[in-house]
Amino acid sequence: MPANSEFQSLGQKLHLLRLSVGWSEQECAYRLTLEANELITTPVWIGWEQSGLGDAQNREIARLAAPICKLFSTDKNWLMDSSTPATPSAKILPLKR
């Protein structure tokens, strides 16, 4: 996840959503598996959170945007908006790949 980008990636948004509700990666993968009726493993979820703006994982996140947004009670337009600025007040730590 590129920490120096001026825009938030889908992965960064998922990471921040997860942190805001206090769930683990395992919990998110399990809940999305139930919501989407599709197997989402913990390593898949972690890969999504670690993805950057141009990464292939964005296609999977976009495909499952509706159940993801329902899970977190968030707006799909916000999640999919590629021009959401990275806020300088929030420190996003880069995750190891």
C-alpha cells in the first residue's frame, strides 16, 4: 500500500473501515463470506487491505463493493471514488507485503 500517494486506495479505505469498527481481518473475511455468499479467506482480505491504487485486487473489491458497503454501512460511491484525498491528519502505516 503506497503511503505517499495523495489519494486513498480501495485497500486503504477497507483498512480504515475495519479499524473504525474494531474487527480483525479474520472477522471481516468471515462476515463478508456470509454477506456475499462467497468464500473470502483471511489472506484474501489482508491482500485487499495491502493493495494500492493500480493493483489487481481492486477488481475484486469493486466486484464485491455492494456487500462490502452493506457490511460496513458505508456509501458505495465513497468506496469506489478514486479521488478521495489521503488526509494528512490520519497516519496510515504501510503494511508489509
